[in-house]
Amino acid sequence: MAQNQTAAEARTGTAQGAVLRPGRAADPVPEKAALVANQNNPQDLAAEAKNISEGASGEAAKDGIRKSGVQADQEPGDSTESPKQTEQVLAESRQRKLRLMLRQCDRVLLMDFELLAMNDWPDNFSVATARRSRDLWVFSALVAAIVFLSGLTGFVPAWVAGGGFGAFVIIVLLGIPVVRRVYTSAPSYLDLLLKRQRLMRDARKHAEHLEGKEGLIWQCARMADYNPALKNTRFSSLLRLSEQKALPRALSRREHVRLYLIYLLEAEKAYSRVQAAFFEGNQEAIDEGWQAAVAQPEDRT
């Protein structure tokens, strides 16, 4: 009986786990048995899951701190480089815009002020005086011709008709330009009209030369930021005609030419300011080392 009870106790102790026995060390628990025991214990499973989650959250926090540190190391460099690059791009765009305006409006420097101002233009008083002299000459010649023709019909005596014929010949001779210059230096009405036509023709040719094929003043209109006078509404008709490439043909009066000259003078002022701004920006680009924004001289051919 005693032996059977001892054997039963031995089997029961082996099933329950490690048991200290007198005279030897504790028996090691098999790994499979430990796993089974842990799986069968819910508290152990919860504790193990909590440890795993805490470890994962700790690692995630460490990764976040590490990444934030890297970003903190990188942010100062980006903040110093980004404004420089933006400023360089803006400088390149500004210089390109100024260069385009200067190229499109450079023909304004070919303007001939004396030709468009037409300072020798005959004024209205001179034209009116010449017209009055012309009318008097025509009236005198007509009266002399009537007296001569009346003598041929016998209405007046012959000597009166002869005097009328002589007066008619003299009056006609005084109207010839070569003879007229002998006794007076005042221009005739016909001379003044021809002079006006010549001045207008020369001004229109010069305007056609300035406008070219593309039209000049409507391209200069983009420089209005540097001279607000170019935005005046009185120039709107000129700008429209220039854009339609019909401006030279529309200059039929002196007032039109003078208005065109005023616009060119204002455009010349704007051109000088744009040129100064371009050179200033070019020097700034050279000082900053922005080679892309520096204007390069064109190849000479």
C-alpha cells in the first residue's frame, strides 16, 4: 500500500509542475508546458499584451522624437535657403520683364522731335492773310478782264478797254511766283498750303517708320507703371489705332501729330526709368551672384 501511494504522489507531482525534493535541484519545467500554462492563464496574457503595447508605444515615441529631432535639424537650413531661392526667381522674372519692355519700346529713341513738332507750320493768321491777298488778286484780275471785254462790245470807250487789258496783264504777271518774289517776300496762299502738306507728309512718314510692322506706342503702354501719364484716356484712340497698325494713315491733322508726339515724349521718360530699374536690378544680381538674372551681351555679327 505504501509503495502504491508513493507512486501515485509521484505522478501527481509531475503533472502539477516543478517540485523540490530533498537531495536534488528543482526539476526544470518543459517549454511546451510553460506555454500551455501561460495560454491557460488570462491574467498573464493581459499582462503580456500590456507589456508589448507599452514597448511598441515607447518605440513609436522614440521614433517620433528621433524624427522631430531630424526635422528640427533640417528646418533651419530650409528656412535659410527657401527665401533666397524665391528672391532669385523673382529677380529673374523681373529682369526678364524689364528686358522685354526695353526691347519692344526701344524705337522710341529714334524719335525726331523737330520733325514731329512741325515748328515751321504756317499759323492760321498767316494763312488768312495770304488768302485775303489771293482773293484781292483774283478780284482785281476779274475786274480788269471785264473792262477789257466791255470795250470789245463797245460798251466802254476803246482807251478804257485798252487800260483794262494792260491792268489785267500786269495783275496776272504779279501772280506768277517768280515775279511775285521780286516785290514781296510774303509767301502766297498756295505756298502755305503746299508747306503744310509737305510737313504733314514728312510727319506721317516718320510716324510710319517709328511704328514699324508691330506698332510702337501700344507696346510702350505696358510701361505705364513707370509713368502714369501713359494711362491718360486722351491717348486711347492712338493706342487702338497703333494696335490695329493703322496709326500713320490716321494722322491727318496737326493736332493728331502733336498728340502722338506728346505720347512719345512720355514714353521716352518711362523708357529711361525702366532702363534705370533694369541696370539697378542687373547690378544687384551681380552682387548676389545670381548669374541667371544677369543680362548677357548679345553676340555681335
